[in-house]
Amino acid sequence: MNLVKCDPFVELEDVSKQLNCIFNKFPARTEASRELLAMADWAPDVDITETDTAYLIKGEIPGVNKEDVKVNVEDGMLTMSGERKQEKEEKGKKFHRIERSYGSFLRSFRPPDNVDESAIKAEFKDGMLNVTLPKSAQAKSKAINVSVT
């Protein structure tokens, strides 16, 4: 009989990672988002930044082909979707751990009101999906000098 050393902190870390995946990757569950969440197997991590002229959404989707990625804007909702296909099983190859997510993915965002939806552009390169949401011309703020007397 072999003794197995148990490290409860490793198990706790695994549970923590799983909970983080569940709560950090998905938006708050509203009635509208429940249907979207049901269709996705996983959700890519994104960074959202803002400049004076646009918002930029950078999504990490390595291992996904350009043809398997779609970006849509419909009813005021920006949706990035696609699929990462799992490697085919090969004879003589054993998997010891699979941590990457496979299957369909989906992320949806409601752009701010000052976005020009007709000018949204998406670019996919080296596993990164970059979606540029330009601000509309009328929404750009102007500096006004006010003299104080």
C-alpha cells in the first residue's frame, strides 16, 4: 500500500480557480444573458480600454481560426462568438491534463451610447481579437474656457 501525501491547499487552489472561472468570466446573470450563457462552453478573457476617440476590446482566443470567429452588433449589443476545436485523438497519445477550454465561446457587451455602431471594426491576428468601437462625432466633448470674474 502506497501512502499518498495530501495537500489541502492544492485542492483549495483548484476549487478557487474553478470558482474564479465561473464568476469572473461571465456577466451578471440577467434574464437576457441566461440564454446566451447556455449556448457558450467558455468565455475568452478581454481587456477594455478607452481613448479620446474610441473604445478597444482585446479578446484572447488562441488556437481559434479566423474563420471560426464572428463579431456582430445587433439591438445595441456587441457579441463576439466562435469555436475552438479540440485536437483529434491520436493513437499512442495520452492526455494527462486538459486545462484549455474547447467548444463554442461567447462574450457580449452593451456599448456606451456614444459609440458609432456603423463604424465598428474587428481585426483578428495571432490569437487576439481587437474590436475598435469609435466614438461618434457628436459625442466628443469640447473644452470650453470659462472666464471667472
